[in-house]
Amino acid sequence: MSEVFTSARFGKRVWLTDHALAAMKKRGVTLAEVEVLIEQGAYLGNGKDDGWLFRRFDGRADNLVCAAVTNRQAIVVKTIMINWREREEA
């Protein structure tokens, strides 16, 4: 993993896994978009330490962009997804 930036929103360092970096490249998501996603995206937590940050970006046809994260001492971005959809409650 490599440290990328510090989130003002969360007051924590943000780390991207190698898998997240590869997913960004594969899906054409820039580091600048990930920074906006972390700082401005909607957050959906699972009640523990894991969650999803998601956001629409102007000019992208593959919205929603989503980061699967772990939120502990740091924000760890595990992967980046596109065309993401929030699960509907059963």
C-alpha cells in the first residue's frame, strides 16, 4: 500500500491498496477523482469498520463511482468500482 493524501473530512490518512490502484487504472478513475470521492462522496457504513463512499462525476458515463473502504485509524481504499448501485433493503 502507498500513502496518498490526508483527508480533511475524516481527519485521517488515506491509503490505497495495490488492488485499488489497479482497479483505478482499469476503470479510468483518476487520483483526483478518488480525492473528491473521499472528501465529498456519500458514505454508507455497515455499522462496523467497513463502508462505501460513492459519488456521481460530471462527464463520466459510468456513474456511480464507488470506493470500498475500511475506516479505522486510517481510511484504506480496498477497491474502486464503477456503475455501482446501493443494495435495496429486502
